[in-house]
Amino acid sequence: MTGGPRPVPGAAATRRRRPSASRDGPGLATPVPPAPRALPARMAPSVRPFSALPYTRLPVTTFLLALLALLPLGVPPTGAGEPVRLTMILRDEAGAVVGAGRPVFGPVEIEVAVQPAGLRFGRLELYIDGRRAGVLEAPPYRLLVDTGQRNAEHRFEAVAFGGAGEALAAASLRSGRVEADLDVEVRLQHLYLTALRGGLPVAGLGSEDFSIYDQGVLQRVATCDSGDLPFSAALLLDASASMEGGRLRAALAGARAFAAALQRLDEAKLLLFSDRLRLESPFTAVPAVLELGLQGVVAGGGTMLNDALYLAIKRLESRPGRRVVVLLSDGVDVESVLPMSWVRQALRASQVVVYWLRLPTGDPEGARRFTVWRNAEGHRREAEELRAAVLESGGRIEQLGRIEQVESKLAGVAAELRSQYALSFYPSASLGHGRWHDLRVTARGRDLRLRAQSGYLER
Amino acid sequence: MSRKIDAREVRRRSRGVAVRLRCLVGALLPGIALTAVGVLGAPLGGAGGASGEPSALPAAPADAAAPAAAPPAASPPERPVLRLMRSGGLRVESAALLMSGQQGGAIDLAVLAVPWPAAAGKGRVDVMVEIDGRSLLAAAGPDPAPAPLRCEVAFYALSGQGILDASGADVVEIDLARARPALERTGVRLHEELRLPAGEASLRVLVRLPATRQVGLRVVPLMVPPAPSGAAAAMAGGAGLAGAAGATGASGGPVAEAPPRLLTPLFAGATSSAAADSRPAATWLEARLEGAEPGPGVPPPESAAGAAPPQGTAKATPPQGAANAAPPDTEQPAAFPVLFAGRETLFELPAAGLPSSGSEGIEASVELRPAGGAVLPGGGLAARLLGRRPPPSPHAAPGLELLAIAFTPPGTLAAGAYELQAVVRLLPATPAARAGQRELRSSSLPVLVAAAMLGENALLWPQVVRAPALGGMTAAAAGGAGSGTAGKEAAATPDTAADGSEPSEGNEGKQDAAPRTRLAGFQAAYRAILGDVAAGRESAAHLALGELEAALLRDGALDLSRLAAVEIRTIRTVAAQAPEALVPVLHLYALLYAESRRAARYQLSTHAREMTFGLADLYARESALPAARQLAARLMISFGGELAAAGGPGGFTTKAWRRAAAWDPDGEPALLCLALDAEWRGEYRQALAALRQLLSRHPESAEGRLRLAVNLVRLGQQEEAERELERVARVAAGWPAAVAYQELGRLRIGGGRLAAAEQALQEGLRRLPDDESLAFELALVLERRGRSAEAAAVLARLRAAAPEEESSRHLYTRLPAPLLGRVDGEIKAAIAERLPALAAALAAGQQAGSR
């Protein structure tokens, strides 16, 4: 792919009409009148015509195409019993539909189609990359936004709320980016690292402070970043019968708090499991989206922890950047079809980091636990595999004394993710595809304690 | 004594509930050792638990009044006669006793719970506890130490779901040297205050002497009414009702819109020093924390005869400023009121939402029924509505008032235990009556009716129950344990017959020598219950049997082995007439087991379980029918299911299913259940043996073959396992097929045969596209084969399941529901066929007995 901007029919004329202004990121949003190309003579003061958008100096024409759309979620029934569906459509300046996964730059019109047609919400909120871009009180649900000129993926989300402020439905759509420099990074190996002193995160370290050993060989640190690095998280909550009696409610409250702590560009999804997958939200930075469908969730059934962890890992694999699973469970698997040793292999390949908030059980090591699927030895082995997988991934195990600690422990995980370092290096030697590399990271300063993944699978 | 126990305290204490429950099992089931040692808080009586010796208590926070017992010394005594102290927690044993809900023990006590409408989530419940002094002295032993006698009093309030809503623990310290005369006459009385959410609850009160480990336990059911609509906010806001009361019921103003409701009748009990002055022989030793709020005051009984105003007069509407004041000479309500035949009695009745002031629009009456029996002939007793007043401030709520009611028990009424219920009829003109609610009934209250000749010096139940006219009954036997169930238990006990046996000293050892009359009465009651079974009233019969047995065990009249012996003796006479009659009787005990387990009555459930096993043996042995052993096997299969649900695999579950398999070696359900039980216990060879036996008789059993294959894998016999799995996958449908494909996949992935695994999994998913486990496995195989995009596509199709959808692997862990359902159907039909045989056998036994 050449990577240069391609002209879009009609774009030049639009560009000529705009005042001179440049934006690097997504920004200003403007509600669009009902017919995007036929502006009404009079508009409310807060509504600006499409043509009044700030001028984007870089060519808008590079863009984008067709659409996509929707992730219908939660879909509570309407009064008539018909589910509510939102469909999100992006159009470029020329009015062409932009498909999901295609790159977007500059002004983009977001349209949210509603089914059943004519349905009115209390309000409809639109987000770009987790930041609220606008609120529409009444149909038509259209908004003009400026996505800027950075070659980056963008996530568009729409959340419909009822009159009482309850989230009713949501849709999301993700744009792509121009694939120009991806090849450069293929061999680059990333490493996410937590540095602690006296149990507290340490800031201000640079690449010169770290030494990375791949198979015992010192590597040159290529990059070292820190600060608010965005991440994608899968919150994996056990909703089996062992979570009855208020435990699930407390876990969900913790998940809400975690979602509320997400920063712009962070994304999370919620996965509830028992002996089956009970609920799955899309990746989102909007807490209300995570909460869709939670009402009425009750604990019950068996436990397929291993299978659910595998699913969470696979759901994260396609996400860019840091990927994290936060598992809330007592760690006792009963009905999974996948043994934890197989899941651990998948985890190694994915480089997903797992944090395990471990709920108390009467028999933590499984020494006296018998189920139809496993005897005590089987349960002990599975628990040990899970423990090893978590630590190998660079995550940690947080033992909870009481379920009420979930919220504070999840806040601790979120804070830790905010203070991590992202290191990268070019491995100096290849062991062959699919081979495991042992990694070791050290830091200057004896009192520093580091936690990072203990290896990676060569791709 | 009065103290508030709120949610924080419950939370703090609830950390020990799991430990307590484990201990309970250990304490009540023979052969299971207690392993837990800790409970929250300091144990009552300090470290003396193991030896039973009392130990130092925390410093006494308050003294208690003991007006009647204090000797007229010239100088004040160094210690009060009676002290009440709070305790930091409960012993394991006490907690276990409270959780068990089994009434009884050597210390006789009566408990009254007076619930008031809940507001801001919780309602106040006043609890009156009256401890019989003589039984307390007897329980303390013949020669108690010279140190003060320490008596623990613990309260547990459990919700309808069995959740601990409130609890409390106190210690009463009694200077026996000075209190003995008063204790001999009456006893000790306490007032406790709990806060409970609206709804049904079970209050359990335990009195325990740490020194001798003697106890008394009473259970009182109660219902905390919800606050009237519109009242909750006012009450939550702390409005004490000083203003609100003036605007409601008693003063005739508009009341909240809740339906009218009557609460618990309150009779006077003699506690105050003023009362003690006038009736010194009838006064409790009252233990109260200093500064504690008093319980609800009740006018003394004599005010009914003289001072009580006529209906609807000025006393119904107190003067301004005195709206919340109780009449100046009120007493605390009696836990177990004593009424005298032929003498008018006054009581107060808390009522909510009554429509008008004075006596206009309403009529009152009283119903008395022998404990557990029907209303007396002639129906309700006429009652006079003397007046209406708002309750004092701690109990006040919008629309809530106290009705003063007087009535006279008939002079011909036999002495004994009764249940009293107040009835208020709304005249047709009132709004509530127009809305269809014409008659209101109060909670049922146990009362004791004594002959008037007992006189003024015997006003309290400890005095009355020792009188010859009542045959020396205990408070529990007389119904004083509370209301409802307790009263019925008492009625079912032969104790209630005035058989002239010696008065109880609260000593269980003495009560073991149950008189022949008791046994005869019990056998008659037992035969009547079997008669109910024969008449098709099985549900009522098993409840009645539970109550009958509970009453006997509670009073120590029989222990478990003697109870079983007595019952088996009766059953044998039935079986001698018709062995088939054993089947409905056996099922009766199976039902009793399930019910007792659910109610956590472990003594009863142990007894019922052993009876079920024993009767199954007897039936299999005695019946001449060719299919008798098969039917006995069916009964054991079903009973094993109940045992598994209650206690999991192993133990008695295994015992039941092994018997079933022995009696019906060709039966599919028994062998399947036996195999599942063995799998659950990790005994894979045992499972394999049962499954091979099953498949030799039922080769078509898909579940049996699937389990066989799974266990073959576990035992390393992979090749045979794979053949069996392929066979199941080919012929079975539903979850067995799904699990067969999954296990084939696992077997092949584990062996590195990814292509073969993929083939099986693809085929499985084609047939069972909603099976998540197959999708997970297939994704993993595709990933390992380097086809990540296909793997992602497989997982992308996964959708969250509805709550009622169970995974195929979860169904594998379940008992074979369709087979067990079929077994239950067969049992039901077999019982119905045999009811006439039971009826005939009982009738024949009756005739033989009468000859």
C-alpha cells in the first residue's frame, strides 16, 4: 500500500470553504441536521452546519469508506416487546459510508439508526476513543465530529439512555489505520514491567535503568515508555453458584468501579461465566456499556474457569497494546473442557497479563475437593497450573479475605497498570518459531523489585 | 435489660457463622468430631468452656433491680442480688444449640416476642424472657459453689431463609445466698430489644449455666410487620411520634393507608416494685441494664375490674401532652400470661391502621383453644373494648395504637395451656370493611388458664404450673415456649394430660423414667398419624410426626433409640398384618427426613434416616411379593437422591444406592447412581465395575456407556475408551453426545492427533452447534494447526447463554433426572396401591388392642 492520501470525490470543494485550522486528534463535535446535505435555514445555537467545521489543512480526502456497524447489546425490549437496536454508520465528507476497519481522518458524520424506527430516547451519547463527543437529546441521531489527522485507529461508540438515565442499548464501530509502518515493528518484542520499591510503584526510570536478558543474553533496550499507557482489559467474573449470597453483587460493583477508572483510550470488556458464558460486553471505555445486561444477573450453575480464561485471552489477542485479564474467582474449575495446561500455552502465545483476585475458599489448595470431573489431585494440579500461568504472564495473585475487598483490589490493579513501564527490544537470537524464550529483567538499585512476564513464544 | 443489636453487630458476629455451622454438625451428629475451636468474641464465662467451670467475667456494667429478693439489711449489700452484664460472644456449643432450633433442656423458661412495625428497614422486637427459678436452681446442682450463680442468656433471630438477622448474649449473675427464696417462688425475668427486618423470623433464646452445662432453649416464631405506607419515612427521620401519634388512630385523625392489622396481645406481668408491694408473692427478680428503655407497659390486671373506663371514654384519648405516656401503673407484659377461669382479665392489643376512634366501628372478642386444638365450643368470648391509646414513644408509629380489652374466661374452663387470639371485627360502614377486610386477628399467644382457687398468691406461671391442677407441666409443655408450633408440640405430648405424675424439676435424667401413660399416649398418637397416612394425608402426617417426636425428644421423655424402639414396635404389628403396609410408612419417614434436614432438626433427621433404612430392610425381607425387592430398591434410589442433595456423595448416599443395587441388580437407575457416586468420590474402579454391570444388562444406556468411557480414560485404557466414545457419539443425542465428542477431542489432542481431533470436533459442532465446550476445543485445535483466523471465527460465534441453559459437562455432574423422575412416579403409584392395606392393618391392630 502506498500510504498516501487518496482524493475523495467532492472533498476539494469542501476543503476550500473551510477556515484555516489544524487538528491533530479527534475533537470538536457538531450535531448534524436531519439531512446532511440539505442544511436547514435556521438552527439552534448549539448546532453548527457541516460546513462550519474547523478547516483541516491536511487533505481530508485520504479516507475512508464504508461502514459498519453495530454491536447490538443488552437490547432490552421496548414497550411492545421488540428489542432496541442501534446501528452506527460513519460517512466521510463526501457522504460516502466508511466501513468498519477502514481508516478515517478529519470530519466524519456519525449517524445512529434506531430500531424500532421512530423510537426516542432520553438521550443518546456518542464517544470517540472513550471521550464523550456529544449528546443528542432527540432524533435524528447524527453528529459531525473531527477525527483529526493522526494515522490511528478510532473507536466510535453510541449509548442510548432512557428517561430515568438507564442505559438501554449501545453500538460501537472501530475504524482502522493506514498500514504503512507495521512491518517495522514485527520483530520488536514488547515487555510490560512493574517496578516497586517498598511495595509502591516507582516512577521516573529510563531505559538505562533496565537490563533485559533473553535466554541469558543481555539485550539492547530499544524503547522505554511509562505513564498512562492505554490498555485493553477483560474482566472475567465467576458467576457460578459459589458466588451466591451477595458475592456476585460485590464483584459487579467492583467491575463498575474498575470501568469508571478507565482512561481515554483504555478499553475493557466484561465476561461473566458459570458452566457457560453468561454475559459478554463489547470492549468499551464507557462504563454504561459495561453495565448493559447486568440487571437481573444471578449467580448459579457450575464453573468453567479454564474455558472462560481461554476465551478472554483469545478476545484480547486482536487488541493493540497492553492486554490484561482480571480474573475474579476462587480458582476452582469444575466443568471446563480445556485443562489449564492447554490454556497456559495459549496465554504464553498471547502475552496477555493475568491478574487473579482470588476469592477465599474453604479448601484453597483443593486438597480435599472432589467433583465428578476431577479428584483431589486433579484439582490441586489445576490450581497450581493457574497459579504458575498468572505469575509467568507478569501478573499477580491477590488473595481476598472478603468479597467486599474486590473494589479496592481492582482499584489497586488499575493503579498498577497506570504506573507500568513498556520496554521493547530486538531479540538478538532466534530459537525458531513457537519456541519459548526465557526472559529476565533487572534494574539498577538493589531495593527495586520488578515484575514482568518470564518469557515469550517466538513468532 | 435492654439493648439494641444492629446490623453492624450482626456482620461482626456473622464471621463466625460458618464455624458455628460446622460445629453444629459435629455436635449433633454422633461420630463426627468437632474440629473448629473458635467463635467470635470472648466466650461466655471465659475460658471455662472445656471443663465446664465458670471463669471470670468482664466488669459488670450495670446493676439490676431486685426489689423483692433483697433482704431488709441495715447496711447496703456489697454486691447486688442480681446483676446483668453484656457478653462478648457465644460458645461453640451455645451457637450450635441455637442454630439447631431444638427446644427443650433442664431450665424452664418462657419467651414472648412483641414485634412492632418495621421502619427504615427494621422493626423493634421486645423480647421478654422469664426463667423458672426452681428449675434454674435444680440445674445449678445440689451444692452450687458459694460464688454467684452465672447464667448465660443468648438470643438468635433467624430470618425465614435461615439467615442470622440479629443476635445478643448476656450474663445474669445471681447471689444465690440472698436470691434463693425469690427464685424458689418465681424466677428471673429479662427484657431484650432486637431490631429485625419486616417478615417472618424465628427467635431462639438459650439459657445456659456454664458451671453445669445445663440449658433451656425456646424457639418463638414471629412476624415483624412492615411499616404502614407513609410511616416509614417519618420513622426513619427519627420522628418519635410525639406529633404523629396525635394525628393518628387514637386521636381519630387520618392514619396511614396500610391495611389494618393486629399485633401481639399484651398481658400484665408482675415486675414492678409497686406491684411487688401489693402482691409480694408474685414478683419476678428483674434483671435490667441501667438506663435501658423499658418494654411496652401494660396496665395491671386489677384495673380491668375497677379502674377501667367504659368503652370509648376519655381514657381512649389521652390529654394533650401526655399522648405518649403509658398509664402510670403499667407493668411489663408477661411472657406466659396466667388467666383465671371466671375472672375478668385486661390486656392491651397493639393495632395498626384501625379506621376510627373510640369503639365506633369495631367489635372485639377473644378466642381460646387448647394448645394445638380447635376453638372451644361456642366460638369466641365476648370482650369489652375499654379504650384506645397511642403506645409510648419507643414503640409509637403512625396509625399504631393500643386497644385496652377486657374479657372473662369461662368459669368452667379446664385448667391448662391454651392459645389465645384476639379478634376485632370492623363494622360494615368502615372503609376497610368496605374493602373486604371485615375481621382482623392478632398473633396467637400461649396462655395458661388456672383455677380461680389458686388465688392472689399464684399469679405467675412458675407458681401455677407447680400446682396439682396442672399436673406439674413445664412451661414448654404448657405452651409457654412461645406460640404456634411450640404450642402444637406441647399438645401432642402426653405430658399435657393431667396424669398426676410428679412435677418436673427440669432434670432430664428424671424425665427418662417416662410413665407408662406417656408411652401409651404416644403410641395412640403415633397410630393416629399412621391413620392419616392411610387416609392419603401424607403431608400432614409427616409434619405431625415431626412435631410429636420433637416434643418427646425435647422433654427428654425418650431418647432416639427408645423412640425408634417404640415406633418399630407399632410398625411391626402393622407389618404382621400386611407387610405391604410398610411401603407408605417407609415413605413417611423419607419425607420426614427431607423436612427435618431442611429445618435443621438434626436429631429428627437422624432418626428419620435410620428408620427409613430399617424399614426398607424390613420390607425387602418380609414382603412375599416377587417385586418387593425391586420396589425397596426404588425407594432407596429415591432416598439416596435426597441424601445426596443434603450431604453430597459417600456415606449414607452410597449406603442407599448400594442397597438399591443389591436388591435390584438389573436396575439402570441404581447402577447409574452408584457409578456417579463413585466418580464423585474419585473411586474410578468402583465406577467402572458398576457401569460394566449396568451395560451388561442395559447395553442401550448411552449415559452408562459415556461414563464407562470417561472412566476408562481416567484409568489409562485409552483405546477401549475411544471406541466407546465413538459409539456414543454415533448413536446418542443431546448432552451425552456432546460430552462424547468433547472427550474424543481431548483424547486425540492429548495424543497429538490434531487432525483426528478436529474431525471429531467439527462433526460434533455440526450436530450440536450451541455446545460451547466443542467450540473452545475446536478453536484450540485450529490455533495449534496454525489456522488462527478460523479459530477466531469459531469463537466469534459464541453467544452468552440464558440463565436456565446448562452446559453438557454440567449435566454430566448431575443425577440422572429422567430416570429418577420415573422412579418417583413408580413409588407414588405403589404407595397409592398399598394405602388400603395400611388402613386394614391399623384397624386390625386396633381391634386386637381393644380385646
